[in-house]
Amino acid sequence: VYPWLRGLGYTSLGVFLLGFLLWNIDNIFCDSLRNFRKKVPPIITVTTQFHAWWHILTGLGSYLHILF
């Protein structure tokens, strides 16, 4: 009915799926990511916490889907 809502629906799905993808990467490469985090500066370690990104992105995706 409202064409502008289509973008919101796709965005909510995309954000949710990105969080799901990062969570799976974290599960598969957990040991490698831990070793990588020991070698890099602290700001990089924060951004490579993909499990935390999963929580943030799936929460945002769910919120956007509710708005949709």
C-alpha cells in the first residue's frame, strides 16, 4: 500500500541478517579471532567482538521490523 515501507522492510531484514552473519563468523572463527585480538590495539578488539555486534544488529533489525 505504501511504497516507501518497502525500503524499511528490506533494511530491517538486511540489518538482522548482517548480525546473524557476524554471529556465525564469530562462532566459526572464535579461536582465530581471540588470537587476532591479542595482537592488535584495543580499539580494534572492540570492533571485532562480533557476538556483541550480533546483539546490537539483531536488536536494531527487530526494532525496524516492528516499525515496518
